[in-house]
Amino acid sequence: MPGPSRGKPVRRPLSVRGPAPRRRRGGNSRVRLAVGRLLLVGALLVAGVKLVHVQGFQAEALSAKAQKQRATPIDIPAARGSILDRNGNQLAFSVEARALYAVPQLMRERWAEALAADPDIGSFEDRVAEIATFIEQTLGPEVDGQKTDRETVRAKLSRDITYIELAENVDPAKADAISEKYNDIGSEYRAVRVYPNGELASNIIGAANWRKDEEPPATHGLLGLEIAQDNLLAGNSGQRIVDTMQGSNVVIPGPGRSREITAATPGKSLELTLDVDTQYALQRMVTDYTKKTAARSGSAVVLDRRSGEIIAMVNDKTFDPNDFGKASEEQLRNVAVTSVFEPGSVNKIVTAATAVEDGIYQPDSVLQVDGSIKIADRVIQDATRHGRLDMTFTGVFAKSSNVGTLIAAQKIGQERYAEMLDKFGLGKRTGSGLPGEESGYVPPLNQWSGSTFGNLPIGQGLNMTLLQMTGMYQAIANDGVRIPPRIIRAEVSADGSRKETPQPESVRVVSPQTAKTVRDMFRAVVQNAPGQTGTGASAALPGYQISGKTGTGQQIDPKCRCYSNTQHWITFAGILPADNPRFVVGIMLDNPTVGDQSAAPLFHDIASYLSQRYQLPLSAEQSPIVPLVL
């Protein structure tokens, strides 16, 4: 066997394997995939452990916590509209306020949770004392009659109850400062209704207040225009979602608990026909004159003769709507529209206008007037005893002769007279927009007895409101066209846009010539001349022609159910100026017992004010003295 070659290196045998493959990029992908799977499994394992922990160990606590709160939709109150006079002066408006409240049981739970995280936070009593001290420092010891001193607030917050109110009508800025510093204190929207003029026009405006027991809580009207126009003033509420305590609508205090969905739409404001300065002046005059004459009550109305707008409407008894809870029922009533009375001789204008319109008499026509007249089974007398007198038709009304009026009424006839009562607007509401307005009463023609037509022409046997009575004279002042009176002039939206109230449909009562003739005739009521003095001479106003009529209506004696000889309604209706009418004034006094028991002097004072306030031009000439009795 040959041996190995000497001196030559030994060669390694050739490998049977092929060449080594090249290393591919990403060669660690298998490792990464494996790691990812491990992480996913780990995450699932952690989630599973947490789920087991929550369901097995925390389920009861979390369930109880969830049951204590829920998302609840609640209404957002709309801003209530204001009430303005004809010149934009505010008669009623709302001021935003807050109510502060707390949820003491929730406060304890929050404190317990905070204590678990930080044992050094102090006691619950310390927390309550700190909050109470800050509230007193911010609000003072009292807000709107509610105690907010430290001890009172501390005692409230220490109670083991679900809800406690701390203060109402808090300034919003102060309420926000408290809630922002301490999220345990909640703040709810409120609105305070403010009447800056106090009692002025309160019988018309009425009153409103915040009603948290309503749904939704908001300011709602309780009296007067505040309730009659509540829907318009109130606006439309919005809506928000809040976190509330389970089983109640108590909003959980703290940030992030409220989300607005729909904004509220503010209410519209009412612009009235009233002039606040005229209202104030008349209020003072009527109140003083009612006291002076010892009348049970007194009222006055001023109408613009061209539009029928109510410029002023006052009653001697009023109330403060800022504190209306103390007012009596008598103070709350708007007597000028809610009380009816028999007007007496003021109603004689119906006979005068109809007789002139139908051509039965002229102002200087002469009537032979006895001291009494028999109508059916009744004998009616003049207020002053006299024998037969020759009176002009003008004198019949200037002297307020019952007999002369009934002579003219008999010639007019019952059907025609009943028609004219209707045209003058009697026996039906005026549609003024004032709540509680009475319609008055006129007996239907088919129910008239033989003596009825002896009562109606002299203002007995029917009744009316003061506003209706004043409206009768507005028709004569306005050239024979009666425009129903109104109190609302316009609606004003939050953006300032105005919607004028349309003028009511007018009624032609008599012709323009008849209206002027009657105005001229009734100037004699206030004339003062020897032997030719009218019953309302004290109503005269130097420099101005005045046309008007006095009235005395007998009241019913409840004992005998008959007309009283001692108790009366005293009335006066007048036109200023008679030659160029601008205003109509109606006055009613309920049974004055001191002085001359006439409303004419009060008219004089009112007319004097109106002439100056509105700078009425003087009459071109003074009223002529005309014969009343020949």
C-alpha cells in the first residue's frame, strides 16, 4: 500500500454540501412576531384580570355609584320680556340671579374619596367650615332675607340630606366665584322681576315671580298684564343635558356636568300706550281727591281721541308688585275696568247725539220742561224742584234735566235708542287687552218694561265700566267715530324689532257734523254766567274750550233693594280742547261724602296738567255764553 507522499500538504476532502445561502433582510421577523404575540396575550391577560377584578370585587360599589347619577334633559329658562311705556321707559323687567345649593351626602362621599388619597386633607368639619366662611365673606351675613352667615351655612352643609338650598337671588358673579372655588356648591338660574316705579300702574301691569315648582321653572305672571300676556313675555325655553342625582332632578355640582343642546328664545317685550309721567301725575291727583272727598274709591282714564290709546288709567288704591303678597284684594283690582256702575247723567250724551243726528232738535230748540214727568208707572223728577221752564235743548244737558232728556228720548223711540246704545259700545267688552274687564249691562230691548225707558236715558237701569264711559265721549271727540280703546301699542323682540298692534276696527256712531254740534252744546255744561250756569262750571280751564258732562248715579241700597237717596256714583266725562280735541278724560268717584261731591274740580286739575304736559295750543276763542233757560 503506498504511503503518503512526503513533502506535500494533505488536501481536505471536498464537501458534499452546496454553497451557503445568502442571509435575507429581515431575518428577525419571526422573533418580532413571537414577541408581538406574547404582548397581545399579556394585554388580554391583564384585561381579563381587570374584568374579573371589577366584576368580582368592584361590581357592587360601581353599580351603587352609577345609580346615584344619571344624565337628565332639563329646560333652560328663557329671559322674560320687559313691559315699557309708550316712550320706552321700563315699567317691569327681569334681573338674572342665582340660587346656591349643595348636596351634603355627595360632599361627604367626595371628601371620603379625597381622604383615602391624602390622609392629611383634614376633617369633613374643617372642609364645611372653610366653605361656610368663604360664602359669608362673599355674600355677607344675609341675602334677600335669607341668612348666609358662617354658622347658618355650616349647619346646613353638615346635615345628612340629599339637597339643601343655601340662598336665593344671589348676584351671578358672586355665585360663580363660590362655585368655581368650591365645586361642592351648585348654582341654579333664577330671575328676579323688578318694578322700578313701585305702585305706579300696578293695577295694569300686575305682578310676576319666579316659580320653581312650575315645569319648566321660570318667571310666570300672577296678575294683570303679566299673566294676561304671559305666553308672549315668557319666550320659549331651551334644553341642556345635566348629571342629576338618581331619583331626582338635583343637578350634581361641579364642572362638566351640563351640556347645552338648544338655546332658549327670549320673550318679547310689551310697549304699552301709557305715558309714565301722565300716569304718575294722575295717580297723585286721583288719590288726593279721593281722600279729600272721602270717597270709597276713585278712578280716572285718559284716552287719545284720535287712536283710542289709553294714555293713563289710575285707581286710588294700588299695591307694590315688588311685594304684592301684602296687598289686599281691593288693592289688586283695576277698578276702571273690573267694576261697573250706573253712570247717571253722563249717559245723557246718547240722547243728545241721537236727537241731533235724527234732526229732532237743534241746540237752540226750546222745550217746555216741567219739574217731573210720568213714564209708565213711574214719576221722574229733576234734581232741583221747579215749575215749567222754557229750556233750550242745550240747556237741558247743561242743567242736566232728567225731564227734558226723557222728553227727547220719547221722540227718539225705544228701538232707535237701543241701537245707539250698541253703537256707543255699551253692554260689551271694549277689547282693550286689559285682564278682568267687565262687559257692563244693558237690558235687552225685548225685556224692557214700561218704566225701563224712563231709566236708561238718564243713566239708571244699565251699568258700564269707566273705560266704556270714557269711550262714549271719545266717539264724540273723534268726529263721531268710536275707536275701541287699547293698552298694548307694540310687541318688541329681543333684537329690537317692533310689531305694531293694529288699531281696532272703528265704529261710525254719528256724523262728523253731529259730533261737532254735540261738543259745542256740551261746552255749556262748564259755562258760568248769572242764571245760565252749567252743572260742571268748576271743570272750566281758562284759555281752553272744554266740553263735558257731570253725572250722579244712585246706588242700590241692599236693605230695601231700591235706589238709595244717600249713596251715589259721581262721574264726569270731558273733552280737551272742545274746538280741537286731543284728549278725553273720564272720572268716577264711589260715594264721596265731603265737599261739593262733584268730579268736575278733579277734571279741571287733570286738564290743566295735560295742557301743560303736551303743550296744547290755546283755543282760538273762548266758548260763547249760550242761553240755557229762557
